[in-house]
Amino acid sequence: MDIDLPDVVAEVAAQFQRYEKALVSNDVAVLDELFRNDSRTLRYGIGENLYGYGEIAAFRAGRPAAGLMRRIDRTVITTYGRDTAIASTLFYRDSAPGRVGRQMQTWIRFPEGWRIVAAHVSVIDEPKGV
């Protein structure tokens, strides 16, 4: 298996950046597009466990649009073959000093394009001395 083929990494990085832009601007249509429309798609959030595309879309539709700006750091995109990728990043919000968010997404290439099939978001106290 080929790991981190440059063209595949670039494709996933572009989709990851689309997701990030949509997230901070609350572009729900793009966020919905980038999650796989499937009952097996899941998203574990900071305060919610969402099973299936319907629950994820409903969460996005009802989420407040304020306070979404953040900085990302240490983003790592690893691809496995031509159709599977993991994107991981840390994020920081000015409204949460001393805290660090962690986000991981599993991306799969489908005929309609790259889609997230699993996502996890959590926030912890920023580790000291790391």
C-alpha cells in the first residue's frame, strides 16, 4: 500500500481546508456536503454523540453561528492508498484560554468525492511542557 501519495494528500488537504473555511463561516451546506450521507456516518463532538448523517445535519442546522473562529495547528493528513485518509489537527479558541481542541476525521473517496465517514472532536486542558 502506498502511504502519503503527494497528489492524494493534496486532494484531501484541499477538502480539509474547505471544511475548515465552512466551519468558521458556518457554511452549513458545505459542512453537510462533506459528511457522507449514510446512517453509518458518525461524529463524536464536544458535547454530543451523533449517529448517522441525519443527526449530524440536524446538529449543524441548529448550532449557533457565533464564536466559531479558531486557529488550527499541527495538522497532519495521512493517506492510505488512493481512497482513505485521516486528518488530525489541534485547534485553539480565544474564548477558551488554556484549552486545546483535538479533531480527527476519517475521509474516504466515493464516486461523488472525498467524504468524512467518522469524526471526533474533544477539548482538554492544554498539556504543560509539551
